[in-house]
Amino acid sequence: MKKTLLTIATALLLNGCGSGDAPESAHAYTSQGVYSATLSQDSRYAIVGSNLHGGSLWDVQRHERLYDWNHKQGEYTGVIGSSFSPDARFAATASSIDLVLWNTDNGQPVWYWSAPSEILSVALSPSGDYALLGLANHQAVYFDIKNGGIRQSLLHPARVRSVALDDSATLALTGADDYSARLWDLNSGEELHSIRFGNTVDTVVLSSDGRFAFSSATLDLAYIWDTRSGEILQTLSGDEMLWKRRVSYISARFSDDGQQLLTGTASGKVQLWNVSTGKEIRSWRVEKREAYGPTSTGVEAVGFGNDGRYYAIGSNGLLNVLR
């Protein structure tokens, strides 16, 4: 009996690790891996923080590097986080100690700022006017990235690992090392709802209209929830199998209409979900650089295209086109 259960468990584990379709194509954006990556809302652009060459802006449709984005001339910046404004006219890149706002049309910097504390995450508001920064000093600050000054400080009991804004920048979602995700009213600074996890909350996302939230913790649960009531609507990882299945979702993006959610895991799986039902619609496995060797390539960024395709950037520096 024990042997039979072990055989079934092994088969399920192997099937789970190997499931998912192959990409339509894959394109090398770096010669090695990346620290971070971000896709614009329409997946037209990508920001890549390369392990070797610092930051860069890419045209995803042509797979062409447009600009090198480093914070100091003659030095490569370790870009730990980046974000586009919803219309992709502006972008922000962050190292652990500084922040730069860029114009995507000409690739020129708009302004440079030193950080008040170690930066762990960044989200950019409409028109690139403000940046929500998740900081190591137990704060998320809503910072005027064009003129300077902090508009709102959101205090936490631990390091703020992940941040997100809706498209109107009226709601902020944060994930912290105290195992909690929190929803905030940015105008008043009031905490509206919070959800508790069993580990560090390292991924948070809001739908464009702020109606839905996604939050997940390292090797723990992942939830889609209602921002009005704070009610959990769907659980994307849990106890569906013979043992507790725990997944690290390290990237996520809602579709523009909020009906679908695209997620990427630390083990290289991309999944498309129905928000209303919590059911998986489709899944893929991102490309590896070598057929053999390490089996895991983290999915650093995911995005919806306007052409019926989906996009994912792996930690190995490959941009995956999914269909």
C-alpha cells in the first residue's frame, strides 16, 4: 500500500512539474540571467535588469533593445525592480539605493532620486507622476517622482516586499515580511483590508479598475480577492492533491477587463486563470537555455498582448512568446 501511494505521488509530482505547453518562440534578451524584468500593460515594451549589463528597454514585438538604462554613466546598475505607467509613456527603474524616471519615447531620464531606505519594489502611477515604493524600513511611500516629496506613507510592521497600484492610483496593495497583504486608500492612507498568509508575501497585483486583487506568499497560498469586501474569491494553490501543494507565484497580471489572470511561478510555469471560477484555462512551460541541467527557470514577468498572444520573461533572460 505504501509503495502504491508513493508511486502515485511520484507520478503526480512528475506530471505537475512537466505539464504545460511549449512557447511559440523564445528570444534571448540577455546573454545570461536577469535580476528583474517587467512588461508594459500591453506587452509592447519590456524592462530587463541584466546580471551583466544593467538595465535596458526592449521593443517586444521586434525583439530589439532600444535603450541602455543605467543610473550612472560608465557603470552597470543592478536593477532590482521596475515599472511602467499604465500608458507606457514613462518607466521607472530602481536599484536598492536609487530611482530613475525615464521617458520611453526618447529613452532619456526625466529625474533621478536617492532612496530614503533600501528599495524592495516599485509601482508607477498614471502619467508617471508618482511611484509607490516598498522599502526595507517598514514603509511603503507614495513618492512624487517628478517634483520630489512624499505624498503618503503607509506604515508596516515589517519590510515591504511587494507593491501594486490600480490604474487610477486610488488603491495601493502591499505585501510584507510579516506574512500579510494589505489594501490601502491612497488618498487617506487608511488600511482597508488585510489578508494573512503563512509566509512572506512577495507578489501582489491589482486589476486595472481596482476591483480585484491577487496576492501570494512564498511556497504558500495564492488568492484572488474582492477589494470592496476583502472576501477571498479564489484560491489558486492549496490542498487539491494527496499532500498540501505549495507554489511560489513570483509574477502576475490581470487582463484589461479583469476577467483573466496570468501568473508565473518560480519553477517556470505560466498559467492563465478564469477569475470568476478560479479554473486554469491554459498553461505553458518557459524555455530553458539548455535541454539538460537545472529544471527551474523563474518567471520574472508575464503580460497580455494585443495580438492574442501572451508573454513571459524567464530568469534566464529569455522572452517567451506564448499562444
